[in-house]
Amino acid sequence: MEKITSLPGFRDFYPDLCAVRNYVFHNWRETARTCAFTEYEIPVLEPTELYRRKSGDEIVKQLFHFTDGGGREVALRPETTPSLARLAAARQRDFRKPMKWFQIGACFRFEKPQKGRGREFYQWNCDILGENSPAADADLIATAILVMRRFGFTQADFRIRLSDRNVWSAFLASQNVSPDHTATFLQIIDKLEREKEELTAERLTAIGTSLDAVRTFIAAKGADHPPLMAILADLAARGLDSFVEIDLGIVRGLAYYTGVVFEIFDLNHGMRAVAGGGRYDNLCNLIGGTDLPAAGFAMGDMVIANLIRETPHANALMESWLASQRQLDSFIVIADEAHRPDALNLVQSLRAAGFSCDYSYQPAKVGKQFQTAEQLGARSAITVGSEFPNVKLKLLASRTESSLDAATIVDSLKSALATP
Amino acid sequence: MEKITSLPGFRDFYPDLCAVRNYVFHNWRETARTCAFTEYEIPVLEPTELYRRKSGDEIVKQLFHFTDGGGREVALRPETTPSLARLAAARQRDFRKPMKWFQIGACFRFEKPQKGRGREFYQWNCDILGENSPAADADLIATAILVMRRFGFTQADFRIRLSDRNVWSAFLASQNVSPDHTATFLQIIDKLEREKEELTAERLTAIGTSLDAVRTFIAAKGADHPPLMAILADLAARGLDSFVEIDLGIVRGLAYYTGVVFEIFDLNHGMRAVAGGGRYDNLCNLIGGTDLPAAGFAMGDMVIANLIRETPHANALMESWLASQRQLDSFIVIADEAHRPDALNLVQSLRAAGFSCDYSYQPAKVGKQFQTAEQLGARSAITVGSEFPNVKLKLLASRTESSLDAATIVDSLKSALATP
């Protein structure tokens, strides 16, 4: 029979890979908690219209989309922001503002799989709705910096590149360029670093400005734009300004951003964008007919996991967390099969008390059972044999052994494992 | 513009509902940890062939399935066991046996949505691969009982109904019924409680046995079947036998079970099945061409969440967990806008130290900020004003207030919140 494998661009999370994913999730969730974001979740499958309304017909070919058994046009979510806008618009009166919400889950894109980009990937979304001040933008950026530092990254590893699309609107006005050219102009700016200089210059001239004017403006780093200055001052108060640089060349491709935009860039491994976001004050209205200012950012699991692996100090932090997760509190060694029922009773007591605990399903030599305990990363082994109700507790790191009464095993194990 | 809503049978997890989901996930994951299961995950989208090979063409109409942009027949996973069999068969040599693996994630079924059954639902899967002894079956059942008790359910709330399909094979042999009738026979048994007595009797007679013989056999409760007796003895050693009853009428509809089967039944709210599972020793071979004995069970999030809500002692446990999750460690009250930078600095220090912490983005009266602190469930409020670097720490439960140096705020808050 032909072997069935997973689809291209989809991942099988065997335990080792799943543990790495869980490490990423753990830091995402802990950061969201400390920064006072509340978790929500949205369906994996949504009406295709939701994405069409936000991004136009073009987006559909990048989706896993189909007609369901009830004749509905549906799509696997490529992102969660349109759904968030749908939820927020539908019930915004029920929640105090600002709404600081986060979400972690799988998203899907039908595109060519490559390193750091799969067809199924996990994403962390942090959004602040109902607040349009730079203070909220700054809090989002502080959250993004906090998660990077929690992963162990330092100022030498990454930078936040900060910009504001409104700065460019002011620029275009000063150059007497029609606002109709704004979208075209932002696309030119988005490609500034990748496109040939002559072509860029030609395109800018065509809409009534010049490459020189753009470069001079970028060099000024938006120094007279109050929102950007307010964000920098806010982050400076937190001691985080050295993580941020104004870079007006960042405009973010997505059409729906309306103001401040930012990206986390890695500084050492190809300058990849690790996360990105910005202000999107019109989306809740477009999706749900409700005016609600909003800003947020998203981080995917694939780029950040690769970056952790490639950065020794971040990788060491992860490895230490992974090792702590692999630990088993106790392995019950059954030295005398006649006492298997007593051993099972201990297993039950320890698990009910919150200890992780395992044992051998089959009779086995004591030496083999100790070997299994080591393989499972057990911190302790409890030997149940003919001396029962006396049992032996061995701490596997220090090799110290003591004799105990089975009746008090929960307390004994608690104090034994509490000692470092 | 037309309002876009979620698809029928799909849920919008607003924060309150998401918190309930997280409570269920928390208990699932904690139980899996104490019982020494390791987490894995599989793709949400799989080749349709995977499900067709396990369950035949009939299953396809219950799937969300389509042809992707690359011409592949694909389906949203309706369950995870076939994928687990795929993973295990592909790399079983890499893992020590028994493999105790668990998974938590969304599954999808295209069927009529009703109470406790959605088109998208979450499921917890616990499986033991590479071990065919009743000891493994007993450990799975013990795990299922442990999670129910962790949710606060007692012996008065639920029961494990235990059976073994092989008992019926022995019965059919004793009645000289051809093994070819086994599938038909198990379908009759599966419907025993729901079907009209005359029809059942007629069908049994047609294949060469009788309703009387079946009833007498069920009344004997498999007392001479060694695997069932071994499981009962194992659970009795753990003090869990009173949670279990042999009920040979339970055969589980799914064709792939090969031996022991069991269900968790609720005793007070319509006798719903809360979870179910059993032994499926042939599936890894069928899916991946590798012989690997296996057993497992699954629990969905919808029935268990409803049952918790309907059971006061379980609901009280959940509410207390939910309240603890809603808490914010500290709200920073900015009494003097001139000191906002100092307040932001405190926010940063507290968050970096692991405290959850929030503040007002806009200038607001002190009274209003305290009101926000209460609404956010803050345990403490730290007032930053003109006396800075002296700040005031107020514990909101006890209303006690103290004056502190901002430089030592992390340690001060740690000890203040540690005191109950």
C-alpha cells in the first residue's frame, strides 16, 4: 500500500519539535500575561468574503479556499486580524476600552513552502482596540521588545524599525503630489532597498517627486512628527529606546495600515523580519461597520524558532527550559511483582498530588527499570519491594538514597524534590 | 454592507469563552503531564486518503474536504488517530516503547451542529503505542478517571463503562456463529438500548444466536475474561475500581477497535458519553505498514464544558480557577502626569520581573484610575505622584497601604503579593 505522508508545507510535530513549539507558545503567552493582554480565539475556517473584503480578490489565490457541503465559500484563515475586527465590531459595547487582546493559533497560506515560510504556521497576535494614542503603539512595541528579551535576545541581536505612513502623507502634500498617488508611492518606498535605483528614481519622478527628496526626508528620521517622537519618548522612559530606530523606509506591504507601522528585524542572520504590525484604524468599520481605532502586531513561530536555534545564548535558554519540561518527578521501580498493587497505589497517590509519575507495565529486572527511569529523565526513583510499606527513595542526580514509609510518600517526595 | 458572521457550527471564543476553553486545556495538559504522556501535534489539513483508508468512502461526506490549488485531495482532520498512526508507523524505531503520547487541538466534522456537537471542536487524545498488555489499558482508564476528578467530578457524577470486543468473539464462537457475522453482530449490540426488542431478537436469530443468550452473557459481566479481570484488579489496586463497571453492551461504533473499549458516562445529565476509547492494534499497519499495538482515548471540549457548567461542585472549581486567571498583579496609577516616564519605567521593571501590570494610556483622575484597577481585577495599585521616588502600594483586597521606594518595587511587590 502506498505510504501516506503529510502535505507539502505542513509539519508533523513529533515530541521534540512540539516541545520547541511549546517553548515559543510559553513565552508568547507569558509576555501577553505580563503586559495585560486577554486571550481570545477565532475559527480556523471563515467565510472567504471576510478576506476578500479586507484585501480584495487578489488574496483569494493565496488561500486554501473551497465551497463547503452547504454551498458556502469558505477559507482556512491566512491571518486572524479580519476575524478580530469581526468580533470586536459585533460586540464592542460589551468591553471596556482599551481592549488588549491576544491570540495564538495556526494560520494557512497556499504559497510555495520555503525556509521560515510554511503553508501551516502558528502566529501570535497582540492587538489594542479602542485607543488611538501613540501610548498604545508604544505599549505594543514594548510588548514586542519584552518577548524578544524573554527569548534571550539582546540589543546586539535585533532592532525595532519604526515608521508612520502619515509622515509620508505629509511629505507628499509638501511635494504637491496628489493623494491619489499615495498607494503607488508607498509601494515604491516598500521596494526601496530591493529595486534598482534608476527604476525607483524614474517612478518617483513620474508621480511628481524625486529620489533625492525622498532620501533627504528619510535621513531626517521623522524628527518633527509628534506621534513618532511621543513613541520614542515613551520607550526611552522604559529604558527601551536603544532597541528602536526610526526607519521611514518601512511602510509594510499590507494596504490596511493607517498610521504607525513597525517591524522587528534580526541584525545577524540576514536581517529577516521576525514580527510586524501597526495601526489599522479603518478595519473594524470595513469588516463590521463599527468605528474602532486599532493597532497590533503578529509574530510567526517559524522564523523565531530558527533564530533561537541560530543564536547561542537564546538557544541555551531554550534548551534549559526544554530539559526542565522533559523531567519526570518519579519513576516507581517494582522490585517484587507481589507488590505491584502497592506500587500502583503509590502511582495513583503521587499523580493525584500533582507529581508526574510512571512505571513499567511489564515485570522487568530492577536494573532495567532504573535504566528506564534515567531514559525518562526521572528526578527520583521509588523502589517498592518486599520491605513494603517501607520503600526506597533515590534522587537520581545526587545518587542519595533514603528509606521511607509509603504512607507519607507525597510529603516525602515534596520535600526531597524541593531541595536543589 | 452585509454583516459577516462565523460559519454555522463554529465558535467565536470571546475572552470569557476562551478562558473556559483554557481551563479545560489546563486540566487536560496537567493530567497528561502527571501521567507521563508526551505532547505531539499533527497538521490540521491532511490527505483525504488517510481517512478513507481508515474508515472507507462513507467517512468522506462527514468531512470538510476539497481539492487544493495543487490538485491534491485534502480534508480538515475529523480526528487525530489516523495521523498519529501515520507518525508512529513512520518513525517508531526512534522511540522507546511504550510511547505515551498526547495531543490537544481542533478537529472538524461536516455534520448538523447541535448541543455538545459543533463542526469545529477541540479534542484531547491520549494514546499508548507499542504495548499490548491490559496494564496499558488500565493506565489509560486511570488517566481518564484522574482528569474527571481533577475537574471536580465524583463517583456520583460519572462511571467508566468497560468492555472488550474479544469477549463477544468468544461468545460468537461458543454459539457457533460464523466470524463473518462479527461486524453485523457488534452493530446489533451497539444499538441494544435504542432499538426495539423484537427487531433486535429477530436480527440475532437471523445470524444464529438469540436475545436470551446475549442477555445472559451480558449479565455475567465478562467474569471469566482475563484481560477485563486484569484491568479491574489494576484499577482496584489504585483505589479506582468503584469508578468502573463492566458493560459488555459498550462496543463503540468505530470499526477499527480490536479489543478493550471503554467510555466515560455522565450519570446525572442524560447519560452522555464524555470520552471514549479502546485498543486498535491494526491501525498502524493499515495506515503505515508497521505492526504496532496501540490503545487510546479522546475527550472533546464541548460536552465536558457543558457538564462542568451543570455540576455545581465542578463549576465552583472552574470559577475559582477563572478568577485567579483574571487577576492582574498591579495597576500603576499615575497621580501626576509629570511622573508618567517614571511610571512607565516601573511598568517595564515589573513586567520584566514576571508581574502582570497595566496602566492608563490617557491622563485620568486618580479615582478613575483606581476604578479601572478594580475592573481589571488588580491585586494591587501602585501610585506614582509628586513624592516620587516614593510610591504608594495599596493591596486592593485588604485596603492596606504602604509607602515604598520605587527602586525596590520588584522585591516589595513580591513580598506583598506573597502574603495571603
